[in-house]
Amino acid sequence: MIRPQYQKSIEERIKESDYGAVYTASDFLDIASVPVVNEAMYRLVQDGQLRRIINGVYYKPKYSELLGEFVMPRIDLIAEALARKFNWTIAPAGNTALNALHLSTQVPNIWTYVSDGPYRKYQIGQTELEFKSVKNRDIAGKHRITVMVIQALKTLGKDGVTQDIIAKLKGTLSSEDKAIILNEAQTSTSWIFEFIREICREGENA
């Protein structure tokens, strides 16, 4: 049976991607409509070229000889795929933000993101993926790094932001990041912005 051109186009894009890449139908809408793409992805699951994570979300599988099983993709890639699917703007929050900014070495059991969409929670294997809804002004038009730093500071709380934390962020954030954050965080809570001013102040030793 000769496969239609849209099927070939979708297969080719997946073949060119890295193992562990995560997809939803929205990633192929330049090729075909959602119902057609869903049918194509179903065929690719049957062929073993894709594996299903949750409803409507798939990944390019890689088999681990060491583990004797297929390796699940990174949770952040799943979160980003869901954001593309629902057209959400997202950023890490809570312990996920602390981990992403190297302020914590503990890998969270619940990966938390803020978004401009509704509250949603997904079970990904043994891990929970949570999207918390925030006001549009808290995320719309802001760079991901700005929202992530604000969320990290909120998680630590005013009394939990130590000089060590400030020094780590000074060293982690680039000059470009600092300029963006300082500009975009001016409407955040006053104590958060005071810490951001200190973090983003250039010309001082961390």
C-alpha cells in the first residue's frame, strides 16, 4: 500500500528529530488537519515509530538496553508539547523553578508550571505534571526567565531569599537575562522587585 504524502511528510519530520522528542497533532498542522494528523500518528504508534504518553501526546521512543525498557522523555519536553497543543504560555514554578535555576538539587516529584490556561494536572508515570493558572498580566508578554525567577522567589518567600541565593542567581543569570528581568519585573510585588534589583545590579561581586 502506498502511503499518502502527508503520512510520508510526518514520518520524515519525526525521523529527523532526536529520540525523546515529544509531539502533539498541533506540531504537524502545516502538513494536514488535526483529524488527519491524529490518524497518521495512530499509524505511527502501530508501527512503533511513536509511543503514546497520554491522550494526544506522543514521543519518539528510545530503547535502553541497560534498563530493558523504553526511556520516557523529559518532563519539561512534555510540558512544552502540552503548551503548544493548547496554545498556553508557560514557565516553571515552585520547586521546578528552583531546580531549573540550580537553586535546588532535588528533582521534584511534582513538576509545576504557571500558565495563562486553566488548571490542569497530568500523571506521567510516577511523576505529576501540574499547570497552575495565573493572571494574564503575570505571564503575558514576559520572557520565560522573568516569570521563572519571580516564581522561584515566591516559592522561597521573603525570609527564604538569602545572600547565598542572591549570589547564585547573580552568577547563573547572564547580563542579557538580568536586563530583561529588571525591565519586566517592575510590576511584581515590592519585596520581590527589591531582590530582583539586587540580583540584577551589575558591577558587584557575587
